[in-house]
Amino acid sequence: MTHRAEAGLEPEGGPRIAGGPLAPLARAVEFLNAWIVRAGALALLAASAILTYSVVSRYFFKAAIDWQDEAAVFCIVGAVFASSAYVQSYRGHIGIELLAAFLSPRANRVRQVVVDIASFAFCAFFAWKSWTLWHEAYVDKQITNSTWGPPLWIPYALMAFGISLLALQVALQVVAGLQRRRGP
Amino acid sequence: MSVLAVGLLYGIATLVVMFTGMPIAFALGSVAVVFMAFFMPSASLDTVTQNVYEEMASITLLSIPLFILKGAAIGRSRAGRDLYAALHAWMSRVPGGLGIANVFACALFAAMAGSSPATCSAIGQAGIPEMRMRGYSPGFAAGIIAAGGTLGILLPPSITMILYSVAAEVSLGRLFLAGIGPGLLLVFLFAAYAVWRFRVEHRAARAAFAAKGTHSAYLDETVYTLREKVEMLPRVLPFVILLIGVMVALYGGLATPSETAGLGAVLALILIATIYAMWRPSDLQPIMTATLRESTMLMLIIGMSLLYSYVMSYLHISQSAAMWIVGLHLSKWLLLGAILGLVMVLGFFLPPVSIILMTAPIILPPLKAAGFDLIWFGILMTIVMEMGLIHPPVGLNIFVIRNIAPDIPLRDVVWGVMPFVALMFLAIFILCIAPGIATWLPEVVIK
């Protein structure tokens, strides 16, 4: 398994937006990402605590609970999707970088911008479809199939928010890449 | 367009997009969505996010971040160094004991942390300098740690196995148990090689001393008193108890695999708080951040790999490819060899999670039709993917070693791991001759 972060092998974040009208937006996304990481950490701790509580309550109090799996799923799904923009901010979503070794630095910069534009197109599409899914679930008051039956719009909203922020993060990287091309 | 043409196009498009350097998750998702747009009913595009969510919202899959949390908690504490120091002291009287201590420390740490690079990093930081100080050649020292780290995805709880159990629809409990025998086999092979290599290098050092008076650290001996050895135990025992406790909870019927992940994470955090006083937010923040980074990257790849497989199945690509392989009427072992070869080549470029989810629908039906046990095959596939962690061009563990011992030339590291790759091939061969090494334990424990 590729535990790059644990091994201290973080990829470089690449260029940042140097200035201009988008600089405040880039700083806002950075600020938001920092808070999302804290919230995501709490969500993972909560999921661990919920599953532990489930084992303890069943073993010691003979009390079965029916909500632990879904509550843990909601916490983890939320943490994962919401943090996806943060991971993208330092280009932590791994890819096959073989081609980069054969291209000149200039060609590599062009490749990176093209790849970022394609990534943005996919993330924007996924974000759009996530919001329509959320809207449907909210309007139709959809719930999960379990006996607990929590509303489905909650995880869908977390997914839609996370992927939208990811699309925004990639868009900022596209702009940063283009600024760098125009620069000296 | 025929299924063959669509299938070929799907494969080529995936390769082209991936080799542009696009992140694997986005590349798989993009190819799947484009093929949905062109070859599937237009309504399918409306359900793309629902598909991904429903595939991902399984507590078995979502236990992966919690296993990563457990590994990060142990990996970022001093547990690895303490475990290594204790094993080193207890094995000091055995010839080649230092190498064996490193292999054992890697295996135990891997079983606790469940991560190959984290194991390499934690044990290697203490083990590589110690081995080099004692005269071990740099390549040999690096090879032991790089290969020992790979035991992380074979010994339970292994994230790779969680995915395989989902993809192959086999029992996760059985799969975890099936990994123990082959894991111990590899530990034995690695340790035996370490002793043999020690003897060779030790003999050369003695000869050099006799001929030219060249002194080598190989000839120095360190003796630990019983008191020193016993004093090292209290810091290690709680982690060994955690390892055993989690396994008892899982197989004693106290907890499901996902509950075990949560329980293990909580226990690991409690242990590092009590033993190493790591309870302050500043101590926990790096652990939680590393967990989130790793989990998010992996879970997005998993989600998009599942979407990719769904499209492949909807377009009958996987079924047709599987039928084509069956139709070749290859002999049983040739089929197995060809499939393991394919997995190995994919391992040059892709992380195990993608390999499993992308290839399972194609390779598993022919293997099942040929009469292979899918749990046994899961273990073989895992060992082959372990090799991908230590051989070029990707070989993540090699990069970890380069990170912790930058003065060892890459050439030495690569040559140092090669004997261990050969030992992994030997383990695969032994498992083919004696499949019971993998299948016996699950059959005994789970009736």
C-alpha cells in the first residue's frame, strides 16, 4: 500500500497564484482547507469512537445498536471528500509520472496545465452531478435503507461540497500554471 | 461497435490518459465518464455520483482510513525503535541475530501498523544505522528493511486484502487468516537469507583481519545482560498485546472487521498517549493529518476504480475478456503464470488498490473456472504486488530507504533488494506446491 505521507514522501505542491484578483480566493481556499483538515481529523476520531462504542456496548451491556455503521460511514465519507481539495493543494493525488522524466521542463509545464484542465473538467462534472443528487435526495426526503434511516442528503452534501472545493482547487492550479507560463 | 473494439479502446484510452501524469483517481473517473457518454444510455451519466457513493459507502471499505489511523499512530510514535531495540537485545547471541531482529521487527511492526513504507521508515531509521555500524554492507542492510517492510500488506490487517475481499467477494476474516502462514514463510526465508549472508560477510571480515589485520565492526560483539533485556520488554509488550487483542476481538466474534479497525485505532491512540505521552493536540495533529492525506488519496482511487469497473462490466468488457481467457484453454499453471505476470507488470506503474479493482472482474472468473481457490490466489497476488513495492521503477520502499539513508547509492539499494525479490518468487513457488500454508489456518479457525 502506498503510504507516502507516513513515509515522508510528500509530492511538491507546484506553483501558487502569485497575485492578481484571484489571490484572495486562493488564500480563502487555503484557509478553508486548513479548517477542513481539523474537522476531518475529528470526524475520523468520531468514527473510531463510534465503532469502539458499538463493540463495548454489545459485549458489556448486551445492547445492540443499529446506527454505528452508518454514522461511521457518514463521518468517513465526509472527511474523505471534504479533504480532497487539501490533498490536491500539494498534489497528493498520485499519478504515473513516467512521461515527466522524458520531457523538457517547458514541455512538462505545458503537460501539467493540460492535465490540470482535464482534471478540472472531470471534477466540475462530478461536482455538478453531486449537487443534483443532493437536491433530489433533499427534495424527495430520501433516507437510507437501514432501520435507523438517516437522511441521505447529509453524505451527498458532504460529497458535493468536497468535490466542488476540489474543482475550485484544481482551477486555481490551472491559473497558477498559466501565470507561470506567462511569467519570466 | 463490437465489444472487442470497445474493450480495446477502453484499455488504450486508460493507458494514454494515465501516462499523461493525470492523477490515477481522475484518470479512471474521466475515462469511465467519457465511455458512459458515448456507449451507455444518457441517463447513466445522471447516476454517476450515486454509483460512486453507493460503491464506496460500505463500512468494510471505509474501515481502511481507520486501519491507516492505527498504523499512523504507531508509526509516528517511538514504538518501532523500542520494538527494534528489544528484539536486537534478545537476538544478540544468535549468529546473524541483528539481521533476524530486523526482519522480526519489520514483521511485528507491519502487523501492528499495516503499512509497508511506514514499517520501512520506523524500523529502518534505527535498524539501518545499527546494521551498518556492525559492519553489514549498506545494500544488505537496505535490502532487509525494504523487503521486511513489504510484510505489511501480507500480514493482517492488510488494506490490500480488504480490497481483494470486496473485489473477489470472499470472506475478509478468512483472507486475513490465510495471510499469516505465507507471511511467516516469508519471515523465515528472509531471516534464513540474513543469517547466510551474515556468515558470508563475517567470514570475509575474518579473512581480511587474518590476512591484512583489517579490523571490521563485524568482529565486535555486544553482550546484553539479562537485566538489560528484561528492562526493554515493558515498552514493547503493550503493542504486542494490542496486536493479539485486535486479532482475538476479530476471530473471537467480539467485533466485525470494521469495528476492529475502529477499536484498533482507539487502542493505538490510548497506548501512545500512556506509554509515550503523545496526547497533546501538537502530538496528534501530524498523525491525523497523515491519516487524512493517505486515506483521501486512496479512497478517491478506490471510488473511481469501482466506477471504472462498473462501466467495464456494463459494457460487457470484463465478461468478454474473462470468456476470451477461458476460451484460450490454457493449462492451469500457464494461466496462473500469465495472470501473475500481468499483475507484476501492472505493479510497475499502479498502486495495489487500482490493480485489484481494475483486474479482478477479468482475471478472477478464469481462475475460478480453472479450479483455483480465490483466497489462496489473493495471497499469491498480494505477494506479487509486494514485489512492486521493492523493485524499480516505482518501488516505493526503495524511495523510503533513500529518504532515511541518502548516502547509500541507489544501485546498492536495488542490488540489495534483488535477493529478496528472488525469495518472494520462491515463496510463490512453495505456495503453489503446498497451498495448505495459506488455506489451512482459515479452514481450522473458521468452520
